[in-house]
Amino acid sequence: MAEPHDLTALEQAAAIAGGELSSVELVEHHLTRVDALGDTVGAFVTVTGERARAAARAADAVPADERGPLHGVPTAIKDLTLTAGVRTTFGSAAFADFVPPVDADVVRFMAEAGLVSLGKTTTSELGCSLYSEGLVAPPARNPWDLAYTAGGSSGGAAAAVAAGLVPVAQGSDGGGSLRIPASLCGLVGYKPSRGLVSGGPVGSGAFGLPTNGPIGRTVADVAALLDVLARPVPGEPYLAPTPPPGGWLGAARVADPGRLRVGRFTAPMLADEPVHPDCLAAVDRAAALLTAAGHEVVDVPAPLGPAVWPLFEIVWYVLALAPVPLGRESALLPLTRHLRARGAEISAGTLTATLGELQAQVRLGVRRTAGCDLLLCPTLAAPQAPLGWFAEGGDPAEDFDRQRRFSPYCAVFNVTGDPSVSLPVGVTAEGLPVGVLLTGRYGDDARLIATAAQLEHSSGGWDRHPAIWRAVGSANVNGSGVGRSAP
């Protein structure tokens, strides 16, 4: 018998609209799951149960003709995202008691759309790493196998969605931080085009690399949340692409991008690293499905190569220099302190020259793949990584290098600003998820979403669940061996 968390986000909203469930009932159901599984998978830093119950009661009182497609649905907000009146730690012990006075624009938009946040999801410290293993919450574990990381920096968001604690969640992506966890946890993680989603009301813009975005189990759910997040805001530094008729959800529902030319490559871009056969097989499967749908798939050179890594490295060091409360630097993790120390050595002139050279390389990369509507490549160089693997040697420099070699694809598209989505096309012999990366031209989010939805339909759907999905109240919730594949 189906339970409320078995429903997609859009199905949960439809159940509310049809009177089959109330938002209060859905929130209570999911809070029960958070209480049982939240620490097991390391999904949440802070749970806001009473606040969620009050928001659910308010959502149920809204007239039917004023409700949007996700009205009353439970969700969660990444702990890097400002949330007024709610502890927001940025994944760091240095901010363990910080309570922002303002909401990020995306938090306000979600509340106005009637979504109900259950709390703040686990992230890496200051968003600096692709795994979420800090000091303020349990590490984010992959619900498919708790011995593996859920990734980062939106690792808690991915763990929450993959374990059925919320159907869809907000995250952010500055170098793969939505797409990496999505690939590891068998989800759809979407990085919008630069400028499509506000990063306000505070912050520097971080050279245009990071953006807020959605993570969910289906393309339609992700597109529906993108409709909520992608509202024009005055004063943003980048011009927002125009939404299609019917919005991003409309593009997903039509799932017809027309006949496309898709450029396929598998060479890693930020590291000279062997790519795991399971990752290559997932790309082959995606290419075959795209070809069967009538698209032309051609082999192309990678837009960029490992020679650009020193440029990206400099930018990433500088981005780690976020303000930290006076006297709290010693509370930071070794990796964060290492990145900040390197960043402090970089002069303004060096940074300016690096940004200029990086843009020149982006121009060359775009010309290498001219004539392609979309690009297809692996999301990661390996399907999974064990919990603790990146930092196990105790050397922050080695930790950072392992991250580069594990994820040599995603960050390039933060530099270009192109829309990019990880899709759970592949599966390992052990039944663990393997993602592929599909990337569109800047501003062409509608075509990318339509293609992702088409690929989802031709794959027979991706809404698969790990064994922990059914583990609430059972002896299986024990921190080991939970989560091998269960279609």
C-alpha cells in the first residue's frame, strides 16, 4: 500500500488539492520520518517541527484558487541559505549559533508558494567541499548504502529526498554541489543558467559560479520547484533568461525538445583521471536513449581540459574567504583553513588576471562544441565514494586533490554559466546509482528540461527507492547495510 512519501511532490500537492490529504497530515508524516531517519542519513542540521506545523495549518487555510502546483508540500532548505529566525550554521562550528535576521529570496519565494520547510539540511563547511562531513551535524550518508557519502555541498538535501524525508528540496551549486549529490543518491539535481535564480538579498555573487536550484526524484518535481525559485528580483547582477510559455514545469510536461544535436564526450576536464566503466556505461545508455528518441549524438572534444585547473583553483581559494566571526577561525575544519590560507596569498591583480584568462578559455571551449544543442558527459569520474575517504589521509591538500579527480566535470559549467542537470541513468552491479550530466546552452533551460523529461520517460522513470525507504520502525535502521538497491 502506498504511503504519503511514496507520492512525488506534484502528486502530494494534487492529493492536498483533491482533499485526500492535508498539508498538516503530510508534514506530520514526513516529520515522523525525519525523527526516525534524519540522523541516520545525516540529512538535517536543524529541524523546525513547530514552525512547519504552523506553516502547514496556514497552507491548509489558503483558498483553493490561490494555490500553486506545490502548495502545502513539505520541503527543506540548505544550511548555507539564509533563513530568518532559524539557526543557519553554513555547515560550520564557527557559526553554530547564528540566526539570520533576513530570508534569502528563494526562502521567501518558497514560503509564498505554500511550500512547508521542515528545517535546514546538512552541507559542507561554507560550501567548500563536495562531501558533507562537518562538526555541526551527523555526516550526510547515501541512503542507498550508508557506508558511502551523500556528497556535497547539498548532501543533506540529497539524503533527505532519497530517504523520503521530503519529496523535493532547495540546494545550491557552485561547483557541482547539486549535481554531485544527485548522481550519488539517484536523483535529479538541476543547476540553472546563471541569473535565472536570485542569490539575494545579500552576498557578492561569487563571480557568478554559485546558484540556487532544486533537487528531487523526478524532472517534473524539479521543474515545478524551479518555477517557484526563478522569480525576477531587481538588482541582481545577471540578466535572467526568459521562461517558456507554461513555465519550466510546462516544458517538463511537454517533454518535446524537437530534434537535437547532442555532443558526447567522456574526457575529464579538470583532471587527467581514469573514468570508471560504470560512469562510461551510463553515458552510453543515455546516448542510446537519446538516439532512439530521434536525436543526433556525435562525439566532440571536451570544451576544456586539465590545463584550466590552476585557474579554477585560484578562484576556489578566493571563494573560501567568506567572512568568519572574529576569533572563530580556529573552529573551522582543516580543509577550510587550508583553502582560506591559499586564498589569502592571492593578490587582487592575480585574481583579476585569472578571471580574464578563465573567460578566454570559456570562449574557446564554447567554440569547440559549436553546433551542439546539448552536451552529454559523466557527472563524476567514479560512481560512489566511501564516507570519510576524501579526508582520510589527514592532508587538506590531498583531500582537495581527491575532490578534483573525483569530480572533474561539473565545475566547468559553473564557470560557463550554462544550465546543467545530473540524471540517474545508470546503476552499478551493486545497484547503486550512477548519474550522467546533460548540459544546455546558456539561457536555454527550457530545452534542457524538456530533454531531461523525455529521457526520463524513455528510461521508464527514475523514481526508484533504497531499502531504507521502508525501514521506519524496523530493525533495519541501524547505521550499516541499509540501502542496497530496491527498485
